[in-house]
Amino acid sequence: MQPLQPLPAALIVCAIGLSCGAAPAELKSEEQPLTFAAAQLPVEGTLPSLASAIEWLNTQPLTMTQLRRKVVVVEFWTYTCINWRRTLPYVRAWADKYQDQGLVVIGVHTPEFEFEKNVGNVRRAVKEIGITFPVAVDSDQVIWGAFKNQYWPALYFVDAQGRIRHHQFGEGGYAQSEVVIQRLLAEAGHSSGSHALVSVEPTGVEAAADWAHLKSPETYLGYERSDTFASSGGAVLTNAMSTGREQTCNSTSGRLRAIGLWESIPRF
């Protein structure tokens, strides 16, 4: 569903499940580090080629040769996903803290919606959000397919031999993920000797959801995936519809009510 008049760009609140998924945080960054035995970091596969990226941002194209003997964290993201935005402060902090120890963080931007395929939109998002680590633009979803990935956000942790050793789908698991990074750096001979975890205090849209007090579900607005539309008369699919000004959104009901003149379309 979209308004007939232009509105400022905003983050889309995405549904849980296949695609943009949310999960309650498991551990806070200030908690004690976890420890792993070798058997707890099994080989899950090998790092696929990133050569199909249609463009790279913040760097020249990175080749498999350049990434050899590096610990690599690959994060799949798309700029309208609020669940990804909540992971960004941690990923950004890891990139900053461990880059001199051999860590390379790569954001793979794979679009969920048609307008996210526009490289100009991605470039603007990278600048406005403040992403400084390398970004591979995967508008054709080729890298996504090579990883057999299904989620935004999704993190893959690759050791210095190019083997995927860990993954994290959705929000949370930040302390565990950082300990995995430390472990892989130590295996590669790049350990700094410190096991302290990053201290992150996200604010605004990057702050974690207050899971204990949420009063409405996450949803899509497009009628193909939304199941919470509650305006009187229901949705008139693909046609403009007017809803009364007297209707308001009752946050405790978990139902979505539109006010004004809107056009209902399948996606978003």
C-alpha cells in the first residue's frame, strides 16, 4: 500500500520469517565472553565468489585472492529493513575494532523490493547511514543465491582458509558472534590478546526493540503479505480508496488502519 502523494523515505517494518527477520537479542555486548571448543565451530561450507556484484561501494572490487588469509564477516542487508538497522551498530563496531587484526567486514546489499535495486538509492543509504566498510551491490541476487541465503539480516563468519564456520540469522547473538570473530582471528594468528567485547549503546532506529512491551506486530503494507488491515470496508485491491478521518490506529489492537487517500498495491 502506498500514499498517492510523495512521502519522505522511511524504514519499512518487515515481517518475521523468510526475508527480513527479527529475533530477541540473546546476549548484551557487556556480558562475559563465551568460549568455544573446536567442535563448536564446524565447517559449514566455503566462501562463494563475490565477483557477480554489479558494483562495489567504499572500496575497489574485492577478489578471493585479496581475501585469502583474512577473517571475513559477510552480512546480507537491505536498506529498508529495520531488523538489519538494529544489527548495524555491532557490525560497524567490529569492523572498526578488528580491521587492523585481519578482519574484513563486507556488506552484501541484496534488495527485497524493486526500488532497492537502484544503485543510486543504495549509494545514498550507505552515505546517510554512515557505512564505511566495503559493500557489494547484489541487485541481481546472485551472491544471495550462491550462499543459499534466505534472511535479512544474515551474518556469515569465514575463517582465514575461506571456510564458513558460523552464521547468525536475524537480530541478537552479538556477544557470541564477536567471540567467534576473536576465535577465528586467533586461529589465523592475529589475536590481540584481549577478549573484551565492544561496548555498543544503539539509539534511535538502531536501538533494540522493547520485546517485552510491544503492543502491535510487525507487518508489510502491501496486500500480498499484510494480514492486519482493519479499515472499514476492507482493502480495495489495486484501486485508490478513501478512509475516514475519524479512524485512528488503536495500538493495543495490533490492527492497521489507513487514514486519507491511499493506493493499495501488492508489495511493500
